[in-house]
Amino acid sequence: MPNSTPLKYAPKQDFVKPLVSVDIIIFTVVDDTLKVLLSKRPSLSESKDEPFPELYCLPGGYVHVGMDMSLHDTAVRKLQEKTGYDTANVAPYLEQLAFWGSAERDPRGWSVTQVYFALLPFIKPSEQATKTDGNPAESNQVERNQAEQIWIQADTACEQTLAFDHNEILQTALNRLRSKVEYTSLPAFLLAEPFTLPQLQRTYEVVLGRKLDKSAFRKRMLDSELLVEFGQIQGGFGRMAMGYKLANPSEAVTFPRGFKSGE
Amino acid sequence: MPNSTPLKYAPKQDFVKPLVSVDIIIFTVVDDTLKVLLSKRPSLSESKDEPFPELYCLPGGYVHVGMDMSLHDTAVRKLQEKTGYDTANVAPYLEQLAFWGSAERDPRGWSVTQVYFALLPFIKPSEQATKTDGNPAESNQVERNQAEQIWIQADTACEQTLAFDHNEILQTALNRLRSKVEYTSLPAFLLAEPFTLPQLQRTYEVVLGRKLDKSAFRKRMLDSELLVEFGQIQGGFGRMAMGYKLANPSEAVTFPRGFKSGE
DNA sequence: TAAATAGTGTCTGTAAGACAGTATGTT
DNA sequence: AACATACTGTCTTACAGACACTATTTA
């Protein structure tokens, strides 16, 4: 290695580096259904070099060493690109899931992926383009991507054949989500504020796939410091309900026990 | 990209890839103290190109694309190299902690590290060389590494200045360990089998830094399917105690509640 | 008024913590 | 016997779940 390098520490280039990508599992709840966002891989006619043509996969992409200061930046950038979500003003719930890396998972070579999972209130596709206002090239980008993306029921997605090892990754994410929903406030990040306690409970029930007791649920939520009141709201048909916002929109709450501890 | 490539899918080489490494936080308990294994970075006289000379850091290394089939393989290989632990016969507790990746964390360039944490029963340094028997070059390797490694009290290590962002990583690992110890059987992986319930309770107390109630502790451990009896053992001074082994040595148990749920 | 939804109150069961008591080993 | 350690039993407390009850809105 030359001593004349301007860098104090020369990068180690004397071995093969794996490919590094970031994938995001983006969950939302709409129509009482847990959904996940998938992208479609390019067809053979579009590109001969891309593996798994026309299969669905988790949205993601390579780290841009020149563009991103950190993996978290990469994840936020991808989230914005794929959903049009206004990440500058409203922080979505974004958490590291895990990493996968092996010689076999991508036919293009040894690859590593850093996987995040995100929880978002549902954004109508028609509103996504308008959310990324201003730059028309940018909103074109979003719209073009949208044509190749779908919100699909999470369990349905699991049963389909996805590209790469994305079935395993999605299953891991679903397991983690359902497990954490038992003892955290994560479903609150799937709703637009303000929301009511019955709405929040339905969201819990949709994710968990089972009914919860109303009384116990309300006690748990109100005894924690999770929520702050935000005026009466008309939730549906009958009586008005109290609306709530998150007391701390950037952090989930962990409850001392899970639901149904006895089983 | 040339069409004449022998690979079906040409690797994407048209952008700069980050460096990829694996680091492991290896915990053990000895002398009623939670310890972590640290390596010393080479001095300036040994190498002018290595950053953070002579500081301690977490053991780890680059992924060897030719040597490792997966990141998990890399972690197990590193664990074996650094501790001499017989990973072929006794599976240590090894779990993904998280990943860190940014332009700034390594002065040699944009880098990503995949961090695992491991729990091991203490291995006396004198026994480590003999554990990796056979190949003398291999055990030399182990002994040479040992000269530059220390088992250090976890909290003490946190207060020192470590290389790279390893203070943050170690702190994250400690938080995760202490948090999971509240509601899982993780400390059982810090003891050599067979062990007694009082020994296990002391291990919990060492990690958590507080006393636990004996009666509640025993009820929790025995009501779970965690342990199987393995004959009477002389634990210390007084009465003999029942020895136990793990019913399932490859998996931790999650208890329905944490200790001291009320606070 | 009936139906639908929101919210409360009471009882019960489960498991953790406190702590006193018993059992079995060594010196 | 004295002591140290291992183990058990009983009482209390905290909180989730079951479920019946009240409250407020719309059709």
C-alpha cells in the first residue's frame, strides 16, 4: 500500500467485500387488515442482469456511500422514496430488525442486508404523490415506483414466493411484531392521530389476530404514560369517544406484562 | 457491463462498497463479576496503518468471503479464535445484537459492523489452549491472541475509552443483557453444567446488580420447563443442592413476567 | 325508543414478593 | 452443638381477565 496516500488510514482493499443493502419491512393497518409493502422485481425484458425477475420482494436498495451518512439515513431515504411519507416532519416508527448475510442469499455474490421494520399510519396512494410536493422529478420518481408496488395482507405475502430470502425475513418481522405487540405500544404507530381507545384496541386485535378484553385494555393504556387526551372524536356510529395523541411520539412504551400472561 | 461474463448475474461493481466486519461481545461471569472480553489494538510500532493504536476494542474482524458461508459462521469462527471455546461440541449462546454503519465510525472509510453477543461459562485461560488441540499452528494462534486480550469487568470497560464506536456498542449490549435477564433464562448460559439453583440465582444477581427473593426465584425456575435434574451437588459449605442441566441447551426461555413487575 | 358504540365497576385467578420456618450438610 | 447453606410454606399484593353494568350518541 502506498505511503503517499492523502488518507491517514488507507482503506483495506486487499480482500473482496460483500455487497451491502438495506431492506425495510413497512407495515400498516387498513380496513382491519395488517398490510406490508412489496416491490416488484424488474422483468427480463427490462433487465437481463437482475435476479428473481417479476417476483415481489421487500423494498430496499444498496447503501450509497456518497449519499448516506449512516445506515439509518439509508433506511429513512428508502422509506421516503417508496411511500412518499413525509419523513422530515413526521418521524415514522423505525427499528432495526436483524441482519442477514451469506454467500448464497443473492446470486450476484456474497451479500449482507441490514433489515429495518417500520410502522406507519396508512397513506392513501393518491395522497403519496402530493406529499412529496415541489420537485416534479421527485414526485415522478415516487409515482413510477408506485406502479410496481403493492400493499398486501401480511399473511398472504408470507405464503407467496418472494425474491431472495425475503420470505424468511418477512416471517421474522411478523413474528417480532406480533411478539412485541403483546407487551408494547407499537400498534399506536399504525394509527393517524388523534385516535380513540376502541380504534387502538381494534388495531391491536388486527395485528394479534384475536380479541382482547376491553376493560383490561383500557386500564393498561390509561395507567401507562402513553397517551394524552385530545378532545372528543366521532369514531363511528354511537357515542363520541375521547381522542388521544402519543405523549412521546418517538418512543414505544413497554408494559410490565404481556396480554394473557396465563397462556 | 460485459455480456460475456461467465456469471449469470454480474456482481454490481459500479459503486463503492462499505467495509463489512463482525464484532462479538463475549460475556461471562467469574468471581461474582460480569466480565467482557476485549482485544488490544496494535501499537504504532507494530503497524502504522491501524487506527486507535493500543486502545481496547471488542473482538471481531472482517468477513472472509472465501472462508465464511454466512455472518453466523464468521461470528462462530471469531468466538473460537478469541476464546478457544469448543464451538464444535458445545454451542454457546449467540444472538444478534444490532448493526452499526456510517461514514464516520471507522477512519478507514464507510464501514458496517454486524454485532453479536455471546454468553459463555468462564474458561480458565490456561485451559483455552488445550481446548483447541491438534493443530499446533492453531493453538499458537490462540495463545498469541490471548496475550493481547483481557477479561474485564463490564462496567469498568464501559467507563474506559474504547476504539471506534465500541463504547456505544458495549453499552447497548449491556442494556440488552440486563433487560433480557429480567424476563428470560439467559444467565443459565453463563454457568457450566450442572449448576444449582442458588448458583443460578447468584448469577442473575451479579448481572442485575441487585438481590432477588429466593422463594420467588425458585418457583419461577422450577415452574418453567427450563431445567432437568442432574443429581445432588456440593455447591459450597452447607447442605447439598440439586444439580440441574438445561432441558434445551440451544434456546432461552421467556418468562411471562419480569422480576419485580411493580417497579 | 332501539341500536350501536364508549366507558366503568366488581369479582376472581394467577403469580410475584416478603419472610418465617424446616432440612441437611460441614466444622 | 453451632453454623452455613438448601429448600418449603403461608400470607399479601398487584394486576390481568371475565363480564355485567352505565353513559352517550345516531337513526
